[in-house]
Amino acid sequence: MKYCISCQDLYDEDDAGTCKECYEEANETEEELKREIDELKAKVAFLKFWSPTPSARSHPASFSDVVLVASEDASAGAPVPVPAHKAVLVSRSPVFRAMLENEMEESLSGTIKIGDVSYDALRAFVNYLYTAEVCLDEDMACHLLILAEKYQVQHLKDYCEKFLVSKLNWDNSVMSYTFGHQHNAKHITDAALTLITDNMDKLTTREEYVELVEKDPRLVVEIYEAYLSKQVNTAAQKDSSLKT
Amino acid sequence: MKYCISCQDLYDEDDAGTCKECYEEANETEEELKREIDELKAKVAFLKFWSPTPSARSHPASFSDVVLVASEDASAGAPVPVPAHKAVLVSRSPVFRAMLENEMEESLSGTIKIGDVSYDALRAFVNYLYTAEVCLDEDMACHLLILAEKYQVQHLKDYCEKFLVSKLNWDNSVMSYTFGHQHNAKHITDAALTLITDNMDKLTTREEYVELVEKDPRLVVEIYEAYLSKQVNTAAQKDSSLKT
């Protein structure tokens, strides 16, 4: 019986982990990694902008030189513009860059119209461009993923994809699969496909399945193809394990 | 004798480190920390600006709305202005914020004159405000620390201090001590003071010492006070270790 240096508990010889030297080395590595994290966090805090979107903390003089307008809000009276800086938009999105550098209508008028989006989603989108921060729920993550895809803001798209994958379950799997396909979100598509093909016996009774067959049968074919290739793989594995 | 899981070497029982469970836990922690580092690095890359200072990579249309001018270069013909954005300057430095938000001369003219600085140092300074990156040597670190102190860019000041502390040696210790004092760089002052008081026997023969007595005797007094309190502490420690 020995004492573990780390948890101070007694352990059997068979449960031995490392020698003392490796334990100390691992400890040092951990310290170094934590220092690096602290430095990176300070860098992020430094590089973050205060956002020019309206809030209690915002500054009166933001030197904003462009506004974004959510076109969806047009029905509810005059849309509220979201102020921004061309320099920031251009540095975060190649689509905004092309739009603003080529002196297109948006650059001359100082107004960028964003279609099919609510004011809240647009505000969160612009805010993310300044701070790399956003508070997500599933609805917002979908809206922002669409915007990120449209304006090629890869960092935000990755973030939304990761969030939506973490929220994946049987109930939203077909919807997520379709959504992932529509917006080139491969992580979501793949994760949803795995979940669906693991539960094929329950699939055909679902309402969303019937709808998908109606609306986009090619996507249903892909599900069956994935299921088939999974079955073939499993069979091959069983086969080879029987032989050995 | 046991095998260490980590380095695969045999070790004596006395050199045992951790149990298997703690080894695995430590491994997981390390993986998690590395993932966090990757995420933070991606965030830094996203938040970084392309800098508007002239370079091969710079964009033709930078939407710059202010220029900074190094006044030191005035003798060598017309100074080269460094383009920037008010929004960036304001978000990185409270001094620039006060200057630009209060519609002082600089805000109205769109030109900020920076005194006692070379064009290269000013360019590196502005570049840091956009990217949190700079390639330092000792000379540049001193110049940037002074600018960071003047414009209250704490992140850059910390960075320069850390760099200068790492370059500290007996030859530059008195100079560093004086420099740290002049620019409120406490880490440099303290580290230099420790180095000096560890080598008091060699101090008084140094040229810089004689100069400092002449120019700023109060700083010399502080050295002696630190030396004295170190001696008292060492004596007290020896005393208590003799008693026990």
C-alpha cells in the first residue's frame, strides 16, 4: 500500500499511476497552461471593443460611421438602426469588406439593410463582432448561425454550431438535420445524422419525417444511405472479431 | 518495482507519485486546459484588427478618421502620419477617450500629436492597439512602456514590464531601477532593487551609482533602506532558526 501524492489516499500497488518525477512534471505543465490561459484572457479583454449598440454602458460619442437596419422590423414602424463602424465590419466579415470597400450603395449611404432578421438578432450579431460574446438560446443560435453563414463570420458560426450540437436530442434531431443541411453546418448535420441512425426504428412514425419526405426527399435518402453504411460497417466489425 | 504509466520507466516504491485515478484525472484536466487555450487563441484571432499602419498587408480603404503624428520626427522633414480610428483609440486608452470625446483640438483637427517619440515607436504603439502584438527589443520596450504609461494602456505596459524584467542583469540594474521609478513600473523597480541589494559590495564602484547619487539621491537612499531591511530580516531568520 502507498499514499497517492495527489489525493492523499492509500492505493494498492496494482492501481499505481505515475512516478514522483512525472507527477511533478505534470503539475508544472498544468501551472504553465493556467498561466497561458490567464494571459490569453487578458489579451481578449484588451482586444474587445465596447460595443456601439445601445445599452446603459454605451458611450454617447461612438464615432460610428455606418448603421445596420433589420428589414424584418419594417412592419412595426420605422426600424431602429444599429450603429457600427465600417472598420470593424470590414475586419470581421469578408462580405462586409466587399460591400464597403467597393463603394457600393451601402458604403455611400452609410446604411446596410439586413434582410430576414429581427432587431434583437441583428443587435446580438453586431455586438458579437465587437466583443466575441453572446448569450445564446436555441432560437438565437439559429438566427445568428444564419447571419454568420451569410456574412462569413466563421468564428461566430463555429460557436453557434457547437452550442446547437450540445442541445441536440431526439425531439429536435430531424429539424436540426434539415437546418444543418440548409446552412452548411456540417457539425450539426453529422451529429444529428448519428442520433437519427441510432434510432431508425422510431424514425418513420415521426411527423417531421413525413414532412421531410414530402419537402426534400433527397435528405431522407441521405439518412438511409448513412444508416446502410453504418450497418455494413457494424457487420464487417462483427465478422472480423469472430475470425480472430 | 513498478512501471510509471506516464514515462513507462521502472521506479522504486519510494518514488511513487500518484494512483491511477489521479493520473487519469490530471490527464483530463490537461486536455481541458488545452482546449480552453485553443478557444481563447481563436477568440484573439477573431478580435484582432488588421492594423491600419502602412504595410504590405494593409488595405487601401481603412476608413481611418484620425492620424497620429510623432513630433520627434519634425526635424527630418514632414512627419509621416500614422492613420487610425477614433473608435479604436477611444476603446483602448482612457486618455485618448477624454481627448477625442470632449471635442478638444485633436478631435476637431483629426490629428493627434505625440511628443518625444520616434515614428517607429509610434507605429508599433498604434499597431499594438489594434493587434495586441509587438516585436520587442529592450529599446522598443522602454519607448512603448513610456507611451503605455502616458496613454494608460495597461495591457501594453504590463507586457513591456514583463519583457524588461526578463532582460534584467547586473549591468543594466541601476538604469532599470531608475527607469522603473520614473515610469511607475513597480515590477521593474522591485526586481532591480532585489538584484542590486544582492550585490551591494559591488555597487559603490559603479559609474551609474555615482551619477545617481548626484542626480537623484533619494533613489539611492531607498536602495540603502531596502538593503538594511533585508539584513534585519535575514538576521531575524537566522536567530529564530538557532533558537529552534
